[in-house]
Amino acid sequence: MPSAPSDWFWALAATDRPGGERGDLEVPIVLPTPAATRRWLHARGAGLSQRRRLAGAVIALVVLPLLTMVLAHVRAMVNLPSQTLLYLLAVVVVALVGGLVPAVVSAVAAAVLLDHYFIPPLYDFSVAEPTNVVALVAFVLVAGAASSVVGLAARRRQAESLAAAHAESREQLRGLAQEQAALRRVATLVAHGVPAADVFAAVAREVGGVLGADSTNIVRFGPDDSATVVASVGLRPEQVPVGTHWKPEPPMATAAVLRTGRPARADDYSEASGLAGDAVGRLGIRSGVAAPILVEGQVWGAINVGTQGRRFPADAEQRMADFTELVGTAIANAEGRAQLEESRDELRRLADEQAALRRVATLVARGVPAAEVFPAVAREVRHILGSAASNISRLDADGAITVLARVGEHQAELPVGSRWRPEPPLAVAAVLRTGRPARCEDYSGASGAFVDATVRPMGIRSSVAAPIVVEGRLWGVIVAGVLHGGFAPGTEERMAGFTELVGTAIANAEGRAQLEESRDELRRLAEEQAALRRVATLVARGVPPAEVLSAVAHEVGRVLCADGTGVARLDADGAITVCACVGDLPGELAVGSRWRPEPPQAVAVALRTGRPARNEDYRKDSGFPPLGIRSGVAVPIVVEGRLWGVISVGTRHGPFPADTEGRMSGFTELLGTAIANADGRAQLTASRVRIVAAADDARRGIERDLHDGTQQRLVALSLTLRVAQSTVPADLPWLQAQIGGVADELNDTIDELREIARGIHPAILSEGGLGPALRTLARRAAIPVELDIRTPNRAADPIEVAAYYVVSEALTNATKHAHASYARVAVEQRDTLLDLSIRDDGVGGADPAGGSGLIGLRDRVQALGGSIEVESPRGAGTAIVVVLPLQPE
Amino acid sequence: MLSCLIVDDNPRFLAAARDLLEREGVTVVGVASTSAEALQAVAALRPDVTLLDIDLGGESGFDLAARLHRDAGLTPSRVILISTHAEQDYAELIGASPVVGFVSKSALSADAIRDLLERDGDGECPLPINGPRGT
């Protein structure tokens, strides 16, 4: 059995090698040193150990005196041969214990003691009889021989026991080396950071191998003193699969470990019960050892080994401890790494979430329509939560919801735009009821129409829903569902970021829509106001009604987006005359055309009732001219309480908005005003002309009466007086003188009257026209007047009179007020206009508004529809420019 | 004796003028109140001078003067326009008319007529177009 020490030494070194190649971890392996080997060899060659030799000597020192004393006491009963044999026995004993050397010494000492105490002469070292000498020598020789034999035997036996001991220690060393290698392999795994599950499996394998266990498993203790199998090797590991969850109970060693936190063993599992009992029963495990796995001072779990044979060696716990330490380290490492991974995952998740939120926020901030934001949000939520499906729905007023966006595998079940009514236990229903996030962890046991029809076919196991709140009001809901497992805690909070963004997007969109709407409304109002203002400006400027009517038709058509707009006057016979027409309409409605509207035309109804009327759809009614007009609105035009006409709009498309009549009314009021104004103005103008003409006629009549009556009589009187004067006798000179005085006085009166008459009306104007009249004026002026008169024809009396008075008044001003030294008068007939200008070189400063003369001129000129402009800068002369229409309006 | 025809629509003036002129040695061969009468009288009476009122009711003395001149042929009657208006008022029309001159009615006298006729006989321009201001 023993073999050369070098063999197993090298064998050990060989088993060491593979581990050395694999690992980078230094694990001390205890190996015999060369010095120890030498000592062992020496001891083997020198025979018994020093200790045994010393023990032999001690035995000799104790036994020999003791034997001597005993024999001396019983000397009478024991003869010399017996005594010699007893001493021989003692020597053999010494030889058995101490080997040859102490035995030989003891043999000599025994011979001396025998000679001294028992061979006569007693108590003397001499020997009386020669036979006794022979006996002593024989005794020494026999003792020596016996000692030699016994010592040899002892040495042989010791050598055998040493060999056995060496064999055992070699086994131990091999086991130790295997154990070290196993530890190193495990340590390498730990150091490589392989998953804890792999480490557990490797440890279980190694421990099982090292301890020769039939079944090895590693369990993790739960907070409720339960144990979960994390690794299982050995016989039929499927009997105790990984993941098995059980509660350790005595007599299982694991239970003791759990209780004490220290290694424990159980020698008899025959009484074991429960899950573990069944398992050990099926596997035939009879005893086991369990060692705690400590992780950072806490009992994390245990390694269990079981055997079908007898109990494990006593050092099993110790040997398992080395592994449990490694397992502890591995677990601590793994947990640290897991935490690191977890925090890294958490960071990545957070970053993803932030990026997703940022993307959505960018969309929201860019004002992308909410309809585009919804799918983006659904996508992001699905991505962030890792859900199978996600959708966004709007809560309608009736409590149903409308799907606005969805992503994931529910194409057929919930199309966008579909409406449905969530019922418990759906998470959505809970959100709608509470206004708070909700979840349903497991739909597998749920029931309900929607669950049966949609949730289960989709394979959704659990879902989370979060409310979308817009300006404090529950607007809708985002929901995400997964097919397996559930959502992590905090999912609701993570969804909240998105729901807030969605809420903002919706609020923005609504605000924007309202803004757009009000902006449109404002723009519409502004356009309408501008149109009304333009018309009002025309009205105020007093442009002819025909122009106002046309402008109103244009503006109304534009403001109301009508295809056709018309303004018609109601004639006395009940027909209407088209006054203005805008749009793409056939010739029957051209300006000037007359026709008789009949119901159901809106125009006819409006004229009949005097109120706005509309026809939503002419297609229903036959008989209307085929204008392609589908619907129309007509509003009456009332002028000073009298129905004057109607304005109507038509469109080929849908009916006009409800406020159309109201909007048209603003224009019809303006039209009424314009027409009334125009009428009034025409009347006013006519009356002004009439007044001026009447005044002129009156003056002309006065002048004529003066001329034909008073003046003639006075002249006749004057002539008669002169005759009378000539008939007075020469001897009555005083009478002659008196009559002459009266005649002179009378002539002066005639002259005065003539001046007055001329002031009332210039006779020359009637007689000779404007040219001669103006030339007369010029001749009579106090300052030189340059005349430039180009009037080939006589103008109407009012025109000539006005022109005459303008020049007359201007020359009077130039002389009286402007102190001019020169004036220039130009009159030119130009087509239908008479241009008149009077310029002087006076002091200027005439006030066009002031001065009764100028105002009178202005009234006269304007009454004729003409214009007058007075430029009179101070110190730069005065220019009066008048334009008179030759044909009055 | 200077024969004279007076054309005026005012009978009161006709009477006064006739009376005055007769006394001053002018033979008033006739009077007329209308253009038609005047034309007949001139043709029949052949007066040396015709005193013609500018305002003949509705008719114009200037028109009548022109007709007298045109109808009378080579030896027209010499015409003196008369009026209650100032001469200056009608200066332009008077100048354009085939007449000897103008005498204001209130200044009518045989001397005034003779002066005008003599001045006309001298071939002088009877009146400046733009004469000095006066009645």
C-alpha cells in the first residue's frame, strides 16, 4: 500500500496545475515541504521514536525497582527461576515499549538487581555459585535476545502504523487539495462575477464532491423563515428543483442552522416529515449536515449535504464553512453588482424616461396638434413601461370614452375613434370613477363584457391607467397593459409625467383653438367694420346713390362670401329694378333689369313682409330661375320708414350662417341713410338753386321795375322839369334857378337810383352776357384789371350771375381790403365746366371762412354744385378759384 | 331842322322827350314803342336821327340798331342810343353797334344830339372803349 512519497507529492502538484491555469486568485495549498519529508525518512530508518525510547526507559526505571521490592517481600514464596522469569518479563515489556536499547539496558540492570537481591550472597554483587553466574549470563542473553525480537516487532508495528498514518494523511492531503481546488474554482467563478445562480450550482457541486454527498443543495432563507432552493445537485436533483419553497422543520439540519446560525447536523432523517421529509425519503437520505451562508453578518441561507450512508465525517462542517464563506462573498458580490446593475438600469430607465418626456414636451412646445401628440405619447409610454399595448382615450360627456391613439398589439379590438364604456374591474373604469391612477394586477380572474371580448383576446394580464387632467377637469385617460407579470410600483408616477404633458398639449390646443376662433371672429368683425366704414365713408362723402349701392353689393358679397349679391329698388307697380349686381350671375339680373319676384324667393318674402327672409334650399322649389343658387337671404332696405327695396345674397353652397341677416342689416341701414341722404341732398341742392334763382329773379325783377317804372318816370319828370325851366320868363331868374336846382337834384337822384339798380342786378349781364358784364366791371374798377375771358357761348343765367358776383366781390375785396394795385381775372369755359380765377397783388390774409362776401359766394357756388377755393397767404396776394358746372345736377 | 324819331316803350318818357326836343328846335317826326313800329317809322319818315332806347320792353335796342343799319341800305338813319343806364355800363355794346353814340336819358337835349352828330360827321371815334370813369 505505501508508495514512494515522491509519487503522491507529484500527484498533488499535478492536480494543482489545472486550477492554476484557470484562476487568477491565489489560494494557498498546503503541501509537505522537503524538510518534513527528510525527517520522516530519518525517523523511519532509526527505528522507534525518541519518545518511545524514553517511555521504555521510564518503564524500566519504574518497573524494575518495583518488581525488586515486591519480590523481596515475597522472597519466601517465589524461587529464583520464577524471579528470573519475572525480570525477563519486565525487560520484554520495556522492549515492547522502548525498543532494543532500553531493553538491553534493562536486562543488564535486571541481572544486577537479581544478583544483588536474590542470588546468594544476598545484597552483594558477587556470585557464590558458578551456576548462578551462568544463569545470570543466560538471563542477560535471553533478555537481550527477547528484547531484540520484541523491539523489532515493535519497530515493525510502528512502521506499519506510520505507513497507515501516512496513507491517511495522503488521503487527507488529496482531499484537502481537491477541496482547495474546488474552493479555487468557486472563488474564480465568484471573482469572475458569474451569476450567483451559477456560483450556487458550482458550489453545490463542489461541496457535494468534496464531502461525497449524495444530495447537495443550497437554500436561501426568506424573511418568514422559509427556505428557497437556489441550487441542487446530486442524486436526482429534479426531486428538489431550484425554486422549491419550503419551511425547514426539525429534524432537518437546515432548521437548526436557521435557528442558531451555526453549522448543524442531523444523523437521522427517518422521522423527517413535510416537503423535506418526502424529499429525503424519496432520495433515501439518512443523515445530513447544514452550514450557514453568512452575507455581511446575516444568515443568508445554508448549504445542505445529505448522504444515504452513515454520517458525514466530523470535519464536514468545517470543510463546508470554507465554501459558505465563498458563497457569502459571491452573494455579497452579486448583490453589490445587482445593485449596481439595478442602479445603472434605473439610471438608464430614468434617462430613457426623461428623453421620452423631452421628446413629447418638444412636440407640445412646438404646438404640434394634439392629434399628433397622442400617438407619440402612447408610443413613448409603451416604450418606457415596456407594455404590450398602450392607448389614449378621451372622456366624453356621456361617460363613454373615445380612443384617440393606440400603439401595440390591439389593432383589431380598439380602432382609433371607437367609443366604449369602461366597466370595473378595468383600470380605466377606476380612473374615470376616482380621477386617480389605478391598476388592475390580474385580469385572468376578471369577468365582464369588455374583459371577455377584448382584454382576454389581447392577452392582457394587467394594466395601469392614469388620468389626463386638463385645467382641473378629467379629460381622458392613458392606459398601458402587459401580457405577463405586472407593472412595477411607481408606474403611475412615471405615467404622470406624460399625462401632464398631454394635459398641457390639450390645454394649449384648446387655448389655441379658442384664440384662433376669437381671432377669426375678430378678423371677420374687423373686415365687416372696415366694409361698413368704407360704405359709411362713401355715404358721408355724399357720392351718388348708384355708387353706394354698387359698393354695398360688393362689400356684402365679400363679407358674406356670397356667390351673388344684388340690390334692387321696389317700384310702384310691385316689380323691382336691379340697381346693383355683383357676382357670377346671369344677365337677367343685370343692372337696370326689371322683374317681379315671387315666393318662395327670399326677395319676394322680404318685400312682402318688410322683414329679413331666407330660403335655405331653392332646389326644393321649382320655378326659380336656374341660377345655380342654392340658398339665399334677403333683407329689406327701408328709407325713412318706407320700404325702398331689398338687398339679397345667394350662394351655390350650403345655407348662410344664422347671423347673416344681422350682418346685412348694418349695410341696409347705411344704404337707407345713403339713399335718404341722397334724396335729401338732391332736394336741398334743388331748393338752394331755387332759392338763389328766385332771389336772382326777384332782383332782376326789382331792377326791371326800377328801370321801367321809377327811373323812367323820374327821367321823364327831369325832362319835363327842364322844359318847364326853359319856359320860365327871363325876368324870373330865381324861379329858373330854383327849377334848375330841382332838376339837378332830380338827376342826382336818378344817378343814385341807377347805381342802386345796378347793384341789385347788372342789366348788362342779361343784355350782353358774362364777357361784356365782366368788362364793364373791370372798367368800373378802381384798380387796373387784366381780363382774360374765353367764353364762346352764353351760359345759363344762374352761372353767369354767380360768375359775375364772384368777380365783382373779388374785385371789391382786392380794392377795399387787400389794397391791391392790380388784379387779373381769367374765365375759361372748359367742356362742361366754367373755370374762374381772380388773383390780386394785395396783402392777402383773407379768411375763406369769414367775410360775409366770401360766404355768400360760397353758398351761391355750392348751390350750383360748384367749388370755390380761396388762397390768401398773408402778404402774398389772394387767389380765388371757382369751378362751376355749366349743367346743374 | 333836324328831324328825329324817338323809339321808347315808355309813353311818359316819349311825351317828355318830344316836348323837350321840340322846344329846343328838333322836329320829332314820330315816336315808336316797338321794334316793328320803329322799323316802319324809319322807313316811312326817314328821320335825320333816331333816338333808340336800349331797353325796349322785351326787345333789345342793340338788335334794333343793327337791323335799322342793315335794312336801311346805303343811307342809314343815324341812330343815337338812349338809356336810363349809364353809358359806361353799355360802352362795349355801344361801341360795337352801328350807332352815332349814346345819350343818357336824363341828359337828353338837342345840343347833346347835335354834338354827337357833329362829332360823328367829323369821323371821330364817338367814344373811347375804356374811357374815364363817370356817370
